[in-house]
Amino acid sequence: WLTVLLMLVTVAAVAPLSEELLFRVTLQGWLSARYGSTRGIPVVAVLFSAIHGWRDGLALLPLALILGVLYERRRSYLAVVVAHGLFN
């Protein structure tokens, strides 16, 4: 049970917290401010997808784009972490 609990915490909390801070808040925030959200969101979505490997990444690309748009519209770290965690 401990292994299952640790996996659940990692997938539902740790990964979304760290990935969204890195990709949405930091990278997308910087790219969108510099080049606009129409360029920043897709670039970050591709990078986010790429770190998951090409098979998983291809399937994750729509989620990555949705999370990018969600962050752009809401400017809420909490919103993208919750959405990412629920997806996982």
C-alpha cells in the first residue's frame, strides 16, 4: 500500500507541481512575454510533450496546449496544477 500511495502522490501532486512551475509559469511566462502567447504556448507545449517521450508526448500534446491556454487566460498556477493532477 505504501508503494501505491507514493505513486499516487507523485503522479497526482509532485509531477504537476514541478512540471507546471517549470513549463507554464517560468518558460511559458517568459516566452509569452517576449514573443506573444501565440508563439509561447505551442513552443512550451511541444517541449512539455517531448520530455515524456515521443509516444506519450504525441498523445499529451493536446493536453499541453489546453494547459497552456488555461494558464494564459487564468494566470493561475493552481488552476493548471489541479487540471494536470486530475488528468494524471
